[in-house]
Amino acid sequence: MKNSITPNASSPKLLDQVRDRIRVKHYSIRTETQYVQWIKRFILFHGKRHPREMGAAEVEAFLTHLAVAGKMAASTQNHAKRVERWLNVSRWGSFGWIRRAGVFKRRVFI
């Protein structure tokens, strides 16, 4: 019996579906490139698990990794979060946990 998460051979791969969706929405090629790169990083960070198998904990772990190990700015983390939100909403409908996640704020140095 096939696992319901495993796509059949005729269905397009996730990143191809992402590219198609972005092109239908007439986003710029740079936006497409960046979204695909963020999604690849997210998938590779979690050992090539499909995003459908993941939830809030995995997104939070990825964003925490970007902040701590990657030492990325708050604006970069927010961009990654927006890509994850876009992926989830465009593929599987709206997820409340993504909407409830806060916006990362820049640290103020005095």
C-alpha cells in the first residue's frame, strides 16, 4: 500500500510545483529563485523530509538555526518565514501556527 505522502510518479516534484505556482502569479524571476532556495534550505536542514510532514516545531527549529548558527539578520529570518508561510498556504491551505508566529525584531544596540 502506498503512503499517502509519497507522490505518484506522474505528479510534478515539489520545487517544480513551486516554480509553476510562482509563474502563474507573475512573480519576478528573482523572487522565484529566492523562494526555491529557501525551500531547498528548509528541506535539506531537516534531512530531506517533505514539508507536508513538518509543522510548527520544524519551522521554528529552522528559523532558530538561521538566527543562532547562521547569525542572520531579523529581516532575513522574516523573509525565510514568509517563504515558509507562502509554501504552506499555497500548497495545503492556511496553517494557524504560521500566522501566530511572531515577527522577528532587530536588536537595538546602544
